[in-house]
Amino acid sequence: MSQGSIFQTLLSVIAAFFGVQTDKNRQRDFNKKSPVPFIVVGIILAVLMVIGIMLIVKWVLATHS
């Protein structure tokens, strides 16, 4: 997978997280041969988001105690 393709996949997954994917990009993504890169990037971003939220909550609780 090329560097541009990885960046393109990352941007597509982020857009999908927020629900702002353009129809042109969605069609491009659905024409890819394998959904595996989108699944892997999606799982990684979801885990990072959960960890980020956990850290923010811990920080807020620690500063207001």
C-alpha cells in the first residue's frame, strides 16, 4: 500500500467517523478490492478515541478533586 493510499484511507475513515464523507470518496472507497485497511484503521482510531476519552476524564477528575 502506498503512502498516499494509507493517508487516503485514514482520511476516509475519519470522515466516516464524523459522517461527512462525500459521495465521490465513498464510491471510490467501495470500489477498493479489500475492506481490510479500512477495518484496521477504524479499529485503531476507535481504540485511540476511547483511550483519549479515558485520559481526559481522569485528568478532569484529578483536577477537580
